[in-house]
Amino acid sequence: MTYSKNIIDNIFGGIRPASRALDKAATTIQGWYDSGTIPQKHWAGIISAAKVFNHSLSSEDFFPQQTTKLGSFGYPFNKIHCLSIGDFNRPDIETLLSLGEHYLDLNIQKNPNNRVLKGKTLINLFFENSTRTEKSFELAAKRLGADTISMQIASSSIKKGETLMDTAATLNAMNPDILVVRHSASGAPALLAQKVSCSVINAGDGMHEHPTQALLDALTIKSAFKKISGLRIAICGDILHSRVARSNVKLLNMLGAEVRLIGPKTLLPPEAKTWGVSVFNNMKEGLEDCDIVIMLRLQLERMSDALIPSKREYFHFYGLDKEKIAYTKKKTFVMHPGPMNRGVEISSEIADDEQISLIKKQVETGVAMRMGILHALSESQDNNK
């Protein structure tokens, strides 16, 4: 039985009594009943109304527990890996975002009784450095009760000449449950997924994708606006080398946002116009009426040619400051996946302005979203055994 049916039938006595008790249309209650889930904005009212019926509810009662299949949450999530946004459909994404939203509640996130990953092992395999992503996954896994191992690549057999496939065979023999991989080569996590018997999460591969960053960005936007559909979102800067941009474009398009790409011609992929976005080379034109501006790091380490005259000139034309954000003609929120190059793609004045900057919120949301992803993959593993 899904949790919404349990609440509606066992506490309120059915759809029509629940309709009267909650002062909601019967069709609304029927929708909750059929879908198996209740929107979070209604939880407080239901908890209060349940007390009249001598029932004590908490937020935990509105979410599937470890023994409940994710299918009872309204959709049968059955994906084993998280390699690309393109591997998911809209219901998959909505399920993941709902799980992430659930874990935004710190009381739930830090609940010592929440052991969704108890007895499971997660290995972080980062061939590229990334403090935010690696530690975010480590913290997320530990809060769900998993054993976590972070491989020290600099002192591992990989540095002694071991091939990626040999490493995969070695790790597979250790029987991990989840492998989180970050690699400079596009497609490396997907290749590993074919060689191991556990779930693989792409934590960024070359200039291909970074799906968990896109999901946490979407959750951050949803938390700020209560929606994504219909928003105008600009992604600005080094689009050419950005896996974050590629994943975000796919996800935001899927969720109904209007996406704009802004940057110099040298930092825009030739195929960008085929991505279902509007492309601009001018910040003033591109930022007009935008609700969200996502700034990207200038990835100088990936540039083999002189694609910009200088950092100073780049900031003059494409760095986000007070003057350029005024081009939006409205209050706009600013995001950045990090790490930031202050004075190159964004000014400190903008980055540290708590009235418009969601950058710290992205870090906080990252743990919750990755808990949601780990939860979903773990449940899918168990359901597919």
C-alpha cells in the first residue's frame, strides 16, 4: 500500500472524509490517492488535521521507507546507473528531485535511524580533483549508513601504469555497491559501467556530462522558484569545455525552462544551436529578462589555444558584475557550480550577495540531491535482484 493511501484510508477514513477534514476538493485527494504521494506543501496541514483524529504524523510518514519500493512513491524507478541526463525520462527526473527535496530537511538528512544504504559500500574513484563533488558524495553516503572509501589516485596502482579496465576488474572483485567516478576522458564512467556489477555514477567525465550537478542545480532552482517550467535561464561563459552546461541544457529543456547560452564565439560549441537553446555573444542581449544566471568557470587547463585575449578582457565583456546583472531588468538569482574564479567570470560583489546568490545553497543542496540519487539507485538495485 502506498503511503498516501495509508494516510487517507487509515487516518481519515477514505477520500471523501479526508476531503472534508482537510478542506480540499475530493478530486485533489483522489489525485494523491492514485499517485501514491502527497505534495510537500500540504504535509503540515495534514499533520495538524491528523491530531484531531488522534494520530501523530511526522514528515517521515510522507516518504517511502527503506522497506518500501520506490514504485510506491508514484513511479517505478528502475535505473541502475547515473551516467547521463539523457538516460532518464521525465518521471525518473521528477522522482529524483522529489527524493532530493525530501533530504533538504536537515532533520531527516541527519536522522541516525535513516539507514537506506546500511551494509552497502560506496567507492569514490576520482581521477580529477573535486573537493565539492567528492566530499558531497562521501557525506551523502555516510548519512545514509553506507561504508565509504575514497581512492587515493596519486598513490594507487593507476599511477603505476595499471589500465582503467584492470582497475575496474580489481574494484569489481571487492564487490562494491556503488562506484562514483570522475575522469578526464569522456565516456570513462560509461565504459566502467559495462565492466562492473555495481551501480556507477558519473561525477563528471571530460567535456561530456556531469548529471548530478545538473540535478542539484535543478533542485536549487526549484527550491527558489517552486517551479522550473517557464523560467528563463542563462548559462554564461566557457560553454565549450563545460560538462555542467551540457547536462544542464538537457535537464532544463526536459523540465520546460527556456535556456540561453552566452559566451564569446571561441567558447561556444559549433553544435550549440542544435541543443534547443538560444545562443548569444552579447551579455546585454542574452541576459534580458532572465530569472537565473548560471556562471561557468573559465577552464584554462582544457584550452590548448589562446581562446581569449586575457582574463582581464574576458571579465570586462563576460564577467558578471553589478552592471551586467542589471541587464536582466528584474531581480535575478545567480548560480555557479564552483570553484569560482573571482574577478574572471564573477565579481565578489555578486558572488557574496546573499540577496541574489544561490551559490552556497548549491553546496547545501548538493548533499541532499546526492542522498536522493544514492537512495534511488540503492532501492533500484534491491528491487532488481
